Amino acid sequence: MELYGELIVDLSKHPLNKEEMVKPDLSASGVNTTCGDHVRLYLRTKGGKVVEATWEGDGCAISTAAVSVLTEEIKGKTIAAIQKLRKEDLFEWLGIDTLGPARVKCVTLCLETLQSLR
């Protein structure tokens, strides 16, 4: 775990917003076929803004930390705003400068899943 920052390690052990949402307004699933990470996102909206975001799934420390941070950061944002989020936003929120190509997908799985919501 020395490769990972303190935030990533903490969130992998104590993930945020990890629970099934009953009757979400929007939901989507995604899988990283390279390593087997999988995530299902649930959103509740009001007035075009995200008021609650939760998730279920399993993945590596980076994937778990990324979806935890993402579900926190999107609260209060419009659907249009979350469609404009970039992988660089996740890297910033996680305090990551660089990752190998295979690990980038671990970070971006949750964002790609989020942005597949229609």
C-alpha cells in the first residue's frame, strides 16, 4: 500500500456512500474487464441536481477510493455539470499525479459509468 496516498488507503478501508439506493432516479453499471472492478451507481435528483449518490461494487483500492470521492463531489451538481467532469478532476480529488496505463482505468471506471447515465 506504500504506492497509494493516505486518502486512497483510507477510502479503500472505509468507503463513502457504499450502499444500494432504493428507487433511484438514475442508475448505471460499469465493469473494468482488465482487472474485474465493477461498480453500480445510484443517483437521486431534485430540480436537475444530484441530491444523493451511492454505489455498490467491488474493486481495487484506487477504484474504491475514486468512486467514494466521486459520489461526494457530485452532490449538488447538475447532470449537465457531471457530464463535463474529466479524469483529471478525479486525479486531483484523489491527490494523484500519475498512474500507469492499466491503473488509469481503475480511476476512470466510476466516471465513465456516471457519464453513461441518460
